[in-house]
Amino acid sequence: MNPAPHQTRLIALDWGTSSLRAYRLGAEGQRLELRALPWGVMQLPDAGSAENAGFEAAFEQACGDWLQAAPGTPVIAAGMVGSRQGWCEAPYLEVPLAVSQIGGSLASLHNRHGQLIHIVPGLMENSQLPNVMRGEETQVVGVLSLHAQQGKAADILIGLPGTHSKWVQIRHAETQNEVRHFDTFMTGEVYAALCGHTILGRGMVASDNDTGDDAQRSFERGLQVAQTAAGQAGVLSTIFSTRTLGLTGELDGTGQREYLSGLLIGHEIAALHGMLQTQQRLPAQVMLVGEAGLCERYAQALRTYGFGKIEVVQQATERGLWQLALSAGLLHT
């Protein structure tokens, strides 16, 4: 049985490119209910030709009944819903910035029923090679909220592995945290493209036993490539070994897939470690957010390349949305 509607304090939406997750949150951010829908900003329901009809329909499916049961509940949304292709553009905030500024810079819109919806802005680092994030900033806020609850105050590195992995450097200055810098690695998308659209994928097979010892050894073998003399040639050279190790019989079809995963992640973490070392910013702690299996792969890679304490954080998105709503004054404490 679902909790009583009157317990609802906040409706929080994680609205990305391909999916929409809606959280009904109670006192102190407790999750009361979660809904997952396939309505990302690029694949909205067919709801007619009216302006923003798809967004309106998706929003109603996600939380319309929650708002009917608990009218006046504040609504906050993060992710690609705030992009130029989204429902309402929330302009990027420029890095470096104090994390507390994010909650004070929300965009807003009213839906067709007059419901006010607050949109979280993304972050931009406008350097020689500009970098952006949208959605991950909310997870960063969630991680830092947990970090504060644990009574910790130190510079940390937050890793968000996925299609486009983000690595966010957090500097703790006096009483506030600052997003100092972040890097993006397209590791997940490159892996999918190489497996699905190049000759490397021809010899691969998917297996239900990818977690077996042989698969693990293949992953570890790939993970270590960037540490070798041959690895100094860079990822564009070493990825071809996925095919040649198959041709020589050293890797079977499943092994090739796992090896390539390890090789790409290894190059990512090796490059990250090198950059941080040059900047003299190697962190005492790394905090990871993402799918559990992928975070475990990255944790293994981080250990391989000499990073220190590693922690995987759960429920970072909903924690972040709750914290942003608090800092924006949407919740009465």
C-alpha cells in the first residue's frame, strides 16, 4: 500500500534524453514512490500538435495523480528537460562556482493546468575546449549532501560513469563546496559504437556468463593495457588488439567484449590520473554514482591506477533534487 498522499512534500523529476523518473518524496526526502517512464525529451508520447503537448502528456502520466491528491506540492525537475530541446531552457551556470548557487538559479514554467515547475540549470566550463553537463550537477549535489551528513569536509573527486562519464573536482573552501573543474570521457558511447558498428564487434558474442572468471580475467587484461609500453601509443592504437587477440586465439568472443571494456575504462582512468597528478590535485577520496555493475568496474580501475578511498553513493539524484529544493526555498522546514 502506498503512503498517504498528505505525506508528500516534493515531486522530483529526473528527466533525461531517453527516460523520465518521477519521485514522490516525503519528510526529509524519504522516497515514498518511484515511477519510471520511457518518455525522455527525444521520445515523448504522441499527444497532438499543440505546443509542448508531448511534455504535458508525459508530465501528467508521471505525476498528475500525485498533484491531484496533494495540490500545492512543489515540483522540481533536472536533466535534459532544461535543455534547448527540452520543455523550458534553464541556462548553464559557469564553472567554477559555489554549489549553493545552483539552487538559487532555477528556471520555471507553468503547465497547462497552472502547476509551477522548477527546472535545474546545467553547468558549463567555458574553456578552450568547452565542457557541459546537464543532470549530473544534481547528482553532485546529492553526493555532497551525503558527504556533509557524514561530517566530512575535504576536496573530493566525484565520478559519474556512463555513456558520457563525468569527473567532477570539488574544492572545499571554508564553509562551502565549489565545483572547480570537470572532465568528460565518451567511453560508454565509444564502447557501444565499437561493438556495434566496427570490425571489432564481428568476433564478439554476448554471454549470460559475463561475470565468470574468464570474463573477469579478460576485463583485467584490458584494464592494464594503458600501463604497458604498447599502451603509450594511445587508445586509437590499442583498441585494434581486441581483434588480433581474437585472431590468435587468446580471447574468445565473450573475452573480446570484456577486454575492450577494460581497455577503454583503463585508458580513461590512466588519462584522468595523469591529469590530476600534473595538476597536483590527486584526491584523498573518490565518490562514484551510477549503475552498480558499472561502478564496480570503475572502482576496480581506480584501484589499479592508484587512486585512494573509493565509495559508491546510492540515490544521489533524489538526494540532490531534495537538497536543491531546500536551498531554493521550495520546502517549508
